[in-house]
Amino acid sequence: MTTRQARLARLRALFVHDALAEQAEIERLAAAGPAGDPARLRKLVHDLRGSGGSYGFPAITAAAAALEAALKEGGAPAALLP
């Protein structure tokens, strides 16, 4: 493994760690509904969509994009999560 590949592997591992924490917050905010922080929920989902693709996780990008679109259409956040 080259130095560049090792750096990328470390960055991807950090992304996964952070994404898991963000997932927990997204689930918490979605469950809270309007009483939560809808703006924070939208930002987390939007950021996750962008960073998922940047780090080579297209499935994360696709799932976040679907959630973001549903939120924009006024979907109930808790109903949008698996």
C-alpha cells in the first residue's frame, strides 16, 4: 500500500466513524419531528450526501439524497428512516 493509499484509508475510516455519529443524530432529530431541529437535520443529511460521494461511498450518497429530497417535499422525518 502506498503512502497515498494509506492516507485515503485513514480518511475513509474517519469518515465512517463520523458518519455513524451523524447517523445517530439524524435518527434522533428525525424521531423528534418538528420539536427537534429540522434545520440541523436538513444540514446533516445534505452534508452526508456530499461527503459520502467524496469518500467513495455511493450508497450513502444515494440514501442521503433520497432522505434530503423527501425532507424537501415535506415528508415526516421519522417515517423516512428504515
